[in-house]
Amino acid sequence: MVTLTKALDLQSAPITTETPAERARQAVAKYRAQCLDDVYHALLGIIASESAKGAVSLDLYHYEDSSCAYVEQKSNAPRYINGRVRVHINNAPLIAYETLVKRFESDGFDVVAMDSADYGTIIDTISWE
């Protein structure tokens, strides 16, 4: 009788063990990245619709309110005369503002950031004129 055995090659296939805590951290990181994308696209949508009515910038206000949408436009005029649109960001602690600033600046917008005692660096205004 012949017995065949297969040697375990530890060099070719790395063994990874992923703990439940690591999976939870990855899930949080994925959620925050999605929040950032959602806020970015919502702000771009507001910019597109309101700039067509003459608005020249967004004034951002930051909150921690899970009962509201991530982004809420608080001013909506039929037309603006060099006006600013007031926007609430309701998931402020979840946003990586440095990344958001870079995205808007790479799109050609002027971004003014400021320090907040509650949320660190935040965006004050996004302008395009």
C-alpha cells in the first residue's frame, strides 16, 4: 500500500487570519468612504442646479444629526444675484474633510476650510466665481 502526502508549502500561500475586529474596522472604513462619496456627489448636484440660477458659492454648516439626510440644501431661490447657497452637512463626524477639500480643489473649485472644535478641519465655503 502506498500513502501519498502533500507537503504544506508555507512560502507560496500566505496564511492570513482576519479577526472579527479587523472585519468591523474594514466595514467602518467602507461606510465612511461611501459617506464621503455621497456627500461629494450631493454637493456637486446642488452646485449644478443652483449655479444655473446664478449662485456663486456654497456656505456649509456642519452637524451631527442622523435623523436627517447627509446633505440638505437650506436655501432655494428662484434666482440668485451673486448669492450663496446654505447647505447643512448632517454627518460631519464621518467625513474626511481633507480628502473632500482635495477633491473639490482638483475639480477647480475654491475651497475655504476652517478649524472646528467639534469636527477638526471642516469646509466653510466652496466657490466657483
